[in-house]
Amino acid sequence: MVDDLSVTSVSEDCGKWRITFNWSDMDEYRSSVSHGDSTSGKVAIATDAVTLESASDKSRILKISVIMYSKKDASLISQSSLMELANGTMEKSKVCKDIRIAERVIDGRSGIFGSGLKCPTNEPVYVAVYPIEYHLDRPGGILESTAVGLILSTYEQEVTERFINSVDVLQLK
């Protein structure tokens, strides 16, 4: 069990975002940032992600992705859409046993939390999906848009819970 004195607040910049979270001083990590673009119909989708990998155990990662849509669309952040994204993420992560999905407040917003075991290794995987406040800066003004935060973790449950409970995503640009 880690006490409060060994946990510090850390920030990682990732594209248009600053991600702040609490982290144990005892577990060093390496970080990497990525960006991807795609489209779905007439909607442009941009994804900024930061991956935190344990320096001592490469199988332990935390990946925080911010998925940004080019327009405001409430259906993209509905509970059913968030549930679908959580389930899809777990499928891609080869989770096939002990799958649990529940509604949960994440970063002050209503979201989805899921857990399960990866096959065939039985390693735990956790996923959290929730809406994030996002504005597009366009010629002629700032437009409110839609963004979703997605956290994927292969750390143990205590570390994952501490991370999810402390995460704060702030738009920089």
C-alpha cells in the first residue's frame, strides 16, 4: 500500500492536451506521445495519445487517448456510445474473461469503467471512457465540439484506480 507522501502530481503534454495525474514516486515510467487522424462519414476524427510504460516491467502500460470529433454530436458521448467504445477497446486488447462494465464518474463526468482478463495470459486489463470538454478554434470563432477520453491500463487495480481517480485532461490549444 502506497501512502500519500510517496505520490506526486505529474503532467504530460500530448498534442492539444495537458494530462495531469497522481503517480507513485516508486514506479518510474517512460512516456511516448502519438497522434492519428481518420474520418467517419463527414466527421473528422483526431486522436492524441500518451502512453506511460513501466521502466521495470514493459507489460505494464497506461494509455490515455483523447478522441476529438470535428463537430458537436451528443450521440457520440451517450452512455451507449461510451459503452460500445469500452467494449471495442477491451476486444482489441484480447479481453475474453471476467468482463465487467459499469457506469462511473471519471474526471467529474459520467462515463464507463470496464475490466477483464486478457486471453490466454489472464492478465488484467482496465478501460475507462468518458466525455471531455473540447472547443475547436476556427476562423470566425470558437466552436463547441465533442471529445472522448479513453484510458487503457494493464497495471494492477490499485494503481489503475488511483490513476483514474486523479486524472485531469485540460485543452491547451
